[in-house]
Amino acid sequence: MTIDYYTEAESIARAVASQGHAEEARLLRDSVECGSTATEILMALRFRLAALDASGIIHDALTVERIRRILAALDNELS
């Protein structure tokens, strides 16, 4: 299964924002918008998503599952 990282990151950002975490959503979007290369963008996404997962602020099980799924894919892609 191929993941469109940019589309999935935007979808997760929308979910995170709807749960009251606008700053975290902005940081996810900035990871995509401010990156110069695909590798830089994916590494920034991995960093932001890992921090979001570790923070424990997201309580919606589906969003947490999506974050962890994209993190696993990013780990595979970048290693």
C-alpha cells in the first residue's frame, strides 16, 4: 500500500485542529509547506508526528492510529 504522505498529513492536521490543537496542526502543515526537498519534508513530518504521538494530547483513537500508521511508513521509507 502506497501512502500519499502530504495528503495524509493534511488530513491528520485537520483532525488535530478539530480536536482543539491548532498549533500542532499548523506545525504539521509547516512541515510540508516549508520543506525544500522530499526527504526534508518527510523527516520533518516524522519528527512532528512522533512528537504529537508522544505528547498524548490526541485522545481520538482513530487519529492516534492514523498518526502511528504514517509514522511506521515514514520510518520504513526513511531507513
